[in-house]
Amino acid sequence: MIARFITPSSRRAVTIAFALSIFSPLSGIAQAPPVAPARPAAPAIPAHPADPTVYVNPRSAPDDPRTGLKGGVYDAESAIMGLQLVTMVKKPGAFGVDMDSVKAFEAAPVPPPPTPGSAPAGRGGAGGVRLNTGQTNSDLGFSGKYLFQGNYYGINIYDISDPAKITLKTSIVCPGGQGDVSVYKNLVFMSVETSGKIDCSIPPPVEFPPAAAPGLTAAPAAAAGRRAQAEPAADPTKARGVRIFDIGDIDHPKQVAMVQTCRGSHTHTLLTGTADKGYIYAYVAGSAGVRPAAELAGCVGGPDDPNTAVFTIAIIKVPLAHPEQAKVIASPYIFSDPATHNINGLWQGGTHGDNTETTSATRGCHDLTMFESMHMMAGACSGNGILMDISDPEKPVRLDAVTDPNFAFWHSANFANDGKTVLFTDEWGGGGAPHCRLADPMAWGGDAIFQIKDNKMVLSSYFKMPAIQEETKNCVAHNGSLIPVPGRNILVQSWYQGGIDMYDFTDPKHPYEIGYFTRGPMGKDGRRAGGGDWSSYYYNGYIYGSEMGRGTDVLKLVPSKYLTQNEIDAAAQITFKELNVQDQPHMDYPKTFITAKAYVDQLVRDDVLTIEKAAAIDLAMDGKKSGQLKTYAASLEKDAATAPAGDVDRMHLLAEILKK
């Protein structure tokens, strides 16, 4: 029934080196792991996982075009629906793929296939040869015509004035962990968690994971909610926290601050609503072991010490006129039990009963998502999903905390545009394991969708990318953003080598897939190698994907049975001067006929309007026939009284536009 709506600069790379920085060949630097830091190996999947109590979207049939694609670094097969790949830009220079490594990897013997029912394969290799895809791409930020792409080796800044021909503007070489990135006006923020130096110099080669050695102490696994890692002795040159760069001269970024924190910064989130007061905040989620006090004064480790940094987040206050004066002003214990005041007051780790998932203990947050328009923040905190009130940015207050028998590791969060729904992702296996196989439960390793009622979160459904993926593809839920289609909640989301997926969760009890783009595995013919899409975000009419190994994808929406051209045009009305997805903006849709036509299409899709009446309303809008439009508006408002609940708001919003 919806078919009527479907219609067919010069390149510069400036490497920024700070005092004492020396550029080294790729082979001579510490190699970041190609996927997120490892966590303890998951136990075997139960033969009969406990049945979820809410809706779970179904798995695709075996003939889904995403299943069985041929692999390769740059010559993999692909499958796409509801999207068009505009361009793919390879990682530049020292960040990029070692093509000699690719040739050796593809020439090496193919490893034997896994035994049915065996544990997920690791990142592996072929005949002992590992694929070197260079430095790992991570998260994305946007400002004006620029895309800021984080990386374990620094930041690449692209000019996206023409999304079909994006060009590298500047590269900042500055190793130190996954390089989570945000931008506010002339300031760029970058997370630093491991092996970073204050001056951005390149540290000497180390093993991954580092081996125990004299002078090293093992950080307790419980402290970080991850595998125990060797913690170097105090080093006054080490950087762990958040870097701040001034990009007033974007060709020559300058580091103006390195704000040190006790557990480093795995991710960070900007709170910018206070900018009119002359300052903003960066909320920091660290997952490294607590640093020794000899390295950073005031840091206390160990979960039993009442002053420990284990159960905290860090809040940095940034004076905009003097960002070099940025500092940590609070480290709240957001996991405290309000009755006992036990700072370790949430999920302690373990299973939830027979045939349930093993959930990480809550020792810190992985990601924090602001929804400043409603003074809310969602924390994805290892073993819990948390809802907080941030009316006072320096004193966040926990409103609710939930855990889930189908979640292994609470990773990230997104709000619906009306703030009445929040979804959390489960990074089961840490991102390095293949968890989209036929044997993997559909309620594990995906998204849990909660409705927010009276500041409490109520589980409504689960969604998981439905295509069966191979043992050779690391696949689990990761980062995404809303696509601003008025009248709908649509998420575009990365699934590592499961690709980029789009789904509608307007009805939080029944999410459904509406589009996708994916490639075959990085390795050919059964060879195993990590990679895939880290983040995929909608920005000003296009979707940008941070492909960990290959580079940067640019896609655009195209009409399908799930999305009309009118809806795509309506989404394109929403433009941002800046976008940091974890500081999620509220989208106010303009009251235009473009928006109105999107609502009309949705009402046709839901069988609330006939095609004939929809066509008549369209003609009246095109002809600006105010008398007819007011008549249609009155009819819509009358019919809304008996319309399905999901369409009532659309009908009133459409009527409001038609009356004007």
C-alpha cells in the first residue's frame, strides 16, 4: 500500500607532533588490539537459554543476503537494503592497512573450521600469520563541515563538505587507547586510557596483553570489570584521562590540557548546556585499573577502601575561556546503596539463575549518554543500566538501576526523541567474538528497550541484528544514533562485522528492522580477523560509519517499503552545527509541508489514511489550498479519537500543520 511513495578540494594531511614527539614507522610502535579490550571468556551457551519475558525480534532466514558473503579487506562482497553506499575512504598514512600483511595473511594456510558447539573463536589468524589492518578506528564527532574520527593512534579530521568526496584535512598523531572523541566549538576532547604520554610522544613497543614483569603489579579484575592486566609502576610522563586540543587553527591543532584521572578515560561525554555560563563538563567513564597515588595524588585502589576510585565516574569542569584550567571537580559514587550507603551497591556479577547470561559486576560505566533537554543521563555500567537526573551537573542523582538475565556487559545507550524510551546495548564478549551465529540467542548480545515511567525503567523488548553471521565475524551490538524522521524512532547502529543496521522502535514493544549494509568478513575462505563497524551515526543527511580496519563509510538513505522519500526529506530538515551522539540532542521538527507529508505516509502505512485521501491532502498542500487543508485538519482531529494509540500524536501534529 505504500508503493506509491517510493521514487526511483585538495587533499592535505598535516601530522601534528608535540614537544619530544618522534614519528615512528608502524612496525616500531605498540600495536593496539584490533578490537575492544578483552574480558573473561564467557561460559558456554546453555542448551536451552531461559525464555525472555518480552518480545524478541525473529532471526532472518538462512537465505538472507547478508549470510555467507565472501570476505576480503577491500574486495569483500556486500549486501545492502534501504541504504546506498556513497563512498568509502581508506585509513590514511601511518593509520592505514599494511598491504604486505594482507598478502601474507591471504596466502597463509586456512585454519581448520571450528568444532560445532565450541567456544567462539578469537581474533586468530591464518597459519600463525596475523592480519595487520593498521591502527584501529573508533568513535566519531562532528562540527560544521568536519568529521572527527577517533583512533587508537590519534584523530583524523575530514572535510565532509561534499560527502561523496570527503578529504583528509588534518591528522593528529597521539596514541593512548581507543581515542573516544568529542568536539565543542574550537575544542576537541580525546579519551586516553592506556600507553599514552602527556606530550603525545610514541611509547616503546609493548606486548598485548602486557606480560607480568618486575615493577609491574596486577590490577584486580573486579576493579575494572575486565580481565586482570599488568599495571606499570608510577610514571610521571603517563597520560590517562582526557586530552583537550584547540582547533582554532584546524591545520595546526594544539594540545592545551591533559586532565588526568585515576582510571583513565575509556569514553567521555560532554555536557554543554552550561556553556552560556562560561563552562562545560566532561563526564568520564574509566575502566583501567586505579593508578598508584605516586603517579596521581589522591588515587586509591581496592574495592574495600571507602575512598576507592573503583566505583566512581569523574566529572571534569572546563572553563571555555581558559580550557587549560580544566580539572576534575567531582567523582560521585553513583552505584551506592541509598539505604546502607555501600558504595558497591549494585550488581555484584554472576548469573541470574539457571540458563541465564553471566553479567559483569558493576565497577564502572562504559558509556554515559546525556539527554540534556530533559536533564537525564543513561549510564551503561557493566552490570547495570542506570537512569540519572543531571539537573545539577556536578551532583548526578541515580533515579533507577536495572540489570538483565540476558545481558553480559551493559555498553552504551540511546534515548527516544521524546525521552520516554531508552535502549541499552549488550557488548557480549567485548566486541571480539562472533555472537551473531545461529547458536547465539537472539536476546543475547543485542539491545534491550525500556520504557521510562515515573523515572523507572520497564523492559519492553529486545532487538538484535537478525542475519546469521559466520564464526569468522566478530559481531555484537555497538554504537548508533537516531535518524531524525518525524513521527518515528529509528536507530542506525553498528554491529562490528555484522555491519550497519537500521531498526524502528517507535513501538518499544515491537521493534523491527528497516535497512542494513554489511560486508563479508575481513578474512577470506575461513581465515579469522577482527574488524567491522565501531560507530554509525546520522549527520546532516548522511550516515557515517567508522570501519575499524578499512576506513570510513559514507551512506545515505534510499526509499524502501519501510521508509519513503517524504520521510527521508523530512529527516534532512534536521541539521546540526555540532553532534556528539553521547550528548544526545532533542530534535524539534519544523512545522512544514515536508514534515506533514512524512506524517501522511506513516498514516497510510498504518492503514489510518487511504491512498486516495492521502493523495488529496498532498494535492491540497502542493496547491496551498488553505480551505481544504483546514477541512482535512478538522477531520484528522475528529478521527484521532478512535485511532490506534501509535497514530494519535501523528494525526494531531499533521492537523496542526494543515491548519496553518
